[in-house]
Amino acid sequence: ILNVEQSPQSLHVQEGDSTNFTCSFPSSNFYALHWYRWETAKSPEALFVMTLNGDEKKKGRISATLNTKEGYSYLYIKGSQPEDSATYLCAQPGAGSYQLTFGKGTKLSVIP
Amino acid sequence: NAGVTQTPKFRVLKTGQSMTLLCAQDMNHEYMYWYRQDPGMGLRLIHYSVGEGTTAKGEVPDGYNVSRLKKQNFLLGLESAAPSQTSVYFCASRTGSTEAFFGQGTRLTVV
């Protein structure tokens, strides 16, 4: 079982603020890194699948970077809106990409 | 385009009863997963399957069994439910190179 860690556990920001959080993972035998957005009472939905060191992905106001050599990824949200309130999960496929291990998530609350 | 469908959505069991949760996907995905979600614990992997007829244990497999007789279906069984198995269960599927697609979850309460 891979050890995928996320920080902080929770975050409260004001509407309009930009924010970022971290996913740390084992750098050895890296295959891919996933980011998901999980709204309350819904199912997780994928944001990004990242595979290459130095990868940067963007979807609207949300972007992510990847450093496979040091084993971390950052998720950035620019100009947070109340609808961005959700738990953000990262996940890493295991050896042979079979298992998919999730971090415990960062719960973001955007205050209007 | 149904994606991943879980049945049932809600269930209340008495301690010691058994039940089966069904996950069905229509995307021809090889890999399927069962997770449980508990407060403060995130998503923990119970069992997974990398293809029809194959299953493997995840992080928290005790008290659960699984079967994948057909590629599109992944069943999670509780033989003798315990209150500690009260949780929300999510099924997910993917191919080796894609993100996971999740079902809508099953809320199970064991009393």
C-alpha cells in the first residue's frame, strides 16, 4: 500500500483568495498521480491525471504541478469561489498501476 | 451512458446479517475497486480486481469478500455484518492509463 499524504487537512479561505495544497507520495517506481474533486453528497470526479515530471495541467481556475523526483504535487486554485468548496483528493496507482491509493484529502471551504 | 452504477444506494442491516453490494460499469474497464469512506479516514481500499475472474486484497479487506465473474460487474459481500462496517461504500473503475470513475455510493448502516 502506497503512502500518499495530503496537507493541510482542511483550509478556509475567503472568496477571491488564491490557495494551494500539497500531495506527497513515494518517488520510487512512479507511474502516475491523480487529482480528484469531491463535493459533499456526491462522488469523486477526476481533475487531472499527471504522468511526467514537470507536468503542469490546468482546468479553468484550477491547476496542478508535478515533481516526481522529490515526490510531490501541488494543486492551485486561483480566485476561489464558493462553488470550489469540496474535498480535493490525490491518488497514486501502485506497482503495475493496479492499486489506486488515495490520500485523506484536503477539505476546502470558501467563505463568501 | 450510465458509467458506474451501484446498488443499493442505502441499506440498514442487523448485526450478523449478510448482503451483497453490486457495482456495474459499462465502459469496458479492466480495473475495478471497492472503497469505504469513514470520517477522517478518506477512501480506503477494500478489494480490487484487475480483470474478470481475478481479485486482490486492499488495505482493509477483513470481513469482506468479492467476486468478478463478469468483466462489467464487481460484487462486494458482507457475510456477517458488524457495526464497524457502517460506512459509505464506493465502487470505481478505470483502465490502466486513465482516471477512476466512481459510482454514486452506498450508505450502509449496521445496527
